[in-house]
Amino acid sequence: MSAAEPGAGREAGPCAADGRLAELAAQALARPRTAPAVEYGNRWIEWGAMREVAHGLNAALDAHGIGVGAPVAFVPRNRPAALAALLGMIASRRTIRMIYAFQSAAAIARDLQQMQPAAVVLHAEDLHDALRTVLREQNIGVVVLDGLQARWEGPEAVRTQGAPQTPRIEILTSGTTGKPKPFTVSYELILEHHIGAMADLSAEIPTLLYFPLGNITGIYSTIPPLLKNQRVVLLDKFSVAGWHDYVRRYRPTATGLPPAGVQMVLDANIPREDLASIRRLGTGAAPLDPEVQRAFESRYGIPILLSYGATEFGGPVTAMTLDLHAEWGAKKFGSVGRALPGAKLRVVDADSGEVLTPDREGILEVVSPRIGPEWIRTSDIALIDGDGFLFHRGRADGAIMRGGFKVLPETIERALLQHPAVSAAAATGIPDARLGQVPGVAVELKPGAAAPDAAALEAHLRERVPATHVPTVWRIVDALPRTPSFKVDRPALQRLLSDR
């Protein structure tokens, strides 16, 4: 979605929440030295080691005159040292500017040139020559995370800057439909709406973390369990093998998957008994095809609880809870649930802005209690039924205009997923001199499936969608291009399909 201005998160003045969040982070880092904190690579990292990273980082920044008010850029990977660094910077009430690690060194260097922070914290593997040049020219200080150590790598004379009025975390939107945009998350928002809204978890079963630390889902799935003394299992990124291993060893009653991971688990043919402990499975961040949901629930007997949210909302604004699922069941199959407390939803006409009556599709608008009282216009097509359940239909800004005919990529993708050999599919518009745009599609096959040719896939589609929806460009790929959040990377998909 979009429409909120970059940095449109709530800007709070000085408040007790900032100090309270910092206090909670300091208390976490003061836990007994030998207490287990993070499992990574089947090895438990203790709180003593986490504390040393956090203290080493802050000591290096302080020693070089980088006060708590000066903004610090952070290029985190899903590593224990990054979690420790994050807690250390929060404990010191620093302003943190997130940069994606999942891009080239030149792109990271460009982001730093634009941000011009007082210092940057990054992993040793990301300190390339292109980056060193920018850091030297801009006099930006560098703290390198190397294993479970934090060390200063110069320069000695660094830029210093004035500070925002209050500490905050500046994250990036997902980049699903274009270049990621900065968005402000205040300490107050994290304390009140992420930590305060999190239910207490089992002390015996750790939480699984796999979302990138630099986005909103990474923030609200990572900080609360660490501050509430919940052990965590950390993956570099989502993988079926890592998720399966976690479920087999810890037998959680509730867990989650990214939407793309649901089909990946089905393709992996994980035995039903391996998932027998799970009573509910949550997913969100991107649409889930109803047929995939139906196949998973039929095979494993586990209800999938969908949710809907966005960075610009500060997190989820709707959810299908276990109680709603039990009450409404198949009547609301495919819904992302009802509005969460404090959130408001409405669907409006794309052209006139008229608020539509129930069961009519239009553009979704949202009021998020984490952000403020204003309506946020999204780029999502949705309907709200007479019982208040939201159904997400796709993105209006992804529509393909083929010679005057409007084609939704989701329509093509859903039809292709009905082919027995197709595991995942992604469609997008490709420029065409005659028609303006034509559909192109990339297809990922199920493991061991015989590769159908384009003619067979086209024949399959023609039985299910209008002729205007049949792609003119096809690619069979080993894996769809995805963002770190496991959404389809639309710009990368367009580049892939445009390279004819």
C-alpha cells in the first residue's frame, strides 16, 4: 500500500514512553550472564555475550563523540549481534535509521550518502570498498559487528549532527511496488502498541524469528519477545527446513508462516504428525491464495488465521482470530478478519471517493490507532461484507491496462496455481508498443514436477480466464524474485520479464 507520506508515523514529543522503552532494553541486557537469549545455528547465545556486543557498540560511539542524539544508520542482518546492537541502541535512546542489507554495496553507499548519519553499524561482510570510500569522504563513523564483537573502524574525526526531539527508529517500507520509503516508528509506538499488545508467551517454547530486522514486521516480532524475556530462535531468513526443524524440536501450539511459505510447506510434503502440536497458524504481509489455504487446512487440519497490515499502519489492523474462525468457519473463508480494536476500515470508489456499501469492491482506506485519527488511502482493492469481515482482492496499482482492458495480476496467478505442476506464479505488466501493456508471468514449479511448456500453461489459463488475461511473456524460474519479507519483488519481476 501507499499514500501516507514518507515518515508519516506519529511524531511524539518528549514523553515517559521513550525512557521506559530504554529502561526495558537495559534490563534485558542486564539479565544473568549465562541465561540463554538467542538460538542461532543450533547454538544458544547467552545474555552475557549479547550484553558485551551492546556495551561495546555504545562505548565505541560515545568514545568518538557520537552522542545519543546523533542519528545512527543500521544495516542489520538476522544475526544475534544485530539483535544485541538494536537493544543497546534503544537502551541508549538513540535514533536508528535502518538500511536494507539485502542490496548491493553501491546501493548501501547511496543510502548512506542520502542519510548522512553520524555513524553506521554494519556486519563485517557488508564493509566493501565502495562503502569505505563513501564513509571516508563523508566522515561517517563505522562500528563493525564481527561475530559477537563490536569494534570501531574509524575514521577518528566524524561528523556530528543535531538530534530529532525524541529518539525513534526509521525503517523502510517493503519495496514491493517500488523503491522502499522511510517511515518513522516512535519509541512510544513500540512500547504501547507492540509490546503492550503482545500476549505473554510460553516460557518453555521459544519464539521463531525470520522476518528481516529492518522492516515493520521484524520490529514488532523481534523487540517484544526480547524485552519480555522470551527466548528466541533466529533464522537468517525463512526456509522450510529451518521452520520444520523448529516445529519438530519445540512443538509450538501456535506459530506462523509467510504466505509463500504455506505452499512451500505443502510442496515439501512434511508429514502431518510433524505438525501435530500446532493448533493455529498465522500469516499476513501478502495475500494468500484461497486454494492454497484450503489445501493446507485439508492436509494438516490446522486453521490458518489471516491478518492484514502495512508499514504505514505500524503493523496489522485486521485479524482472523481463533474465536472468529470457530464461530464463522467456512462462511468467511479467505477473509483477513475484522478490524482490530481502535482500527477503522472503509471501502471507497476509486474515482469519486464515495464510501461504498457492504459487499462492493473498491479502494480500502484505514484508520490505524498506532498512527493517528486520519484515514490512510491504500492501493489495495477490497470489500467489507455485511458482518464487518475484510476481503483483500489485490492491488489497484498493479493492474495491467491491455489495450483498454483492465487485467489484475492476481486473477492470472490464482488460475495458474490450479495447475498441478505450479507451486507459485507472479504476473505483471510488460510495456507493449501496440497495446500499452501486456501480461507477463513467471512460474515456479513444484519439486519433481515435469516442466509444462508455455502452450500447455496457456491452454490451462484459457479455460479459466478471459483471453485478455493470457500472458504473452512466460518464464519458468527456479524461484520467484522476492523481497526479504518474502513478498514478490515486483521491480525485479518486471526486469526479469522485460529482458526478452
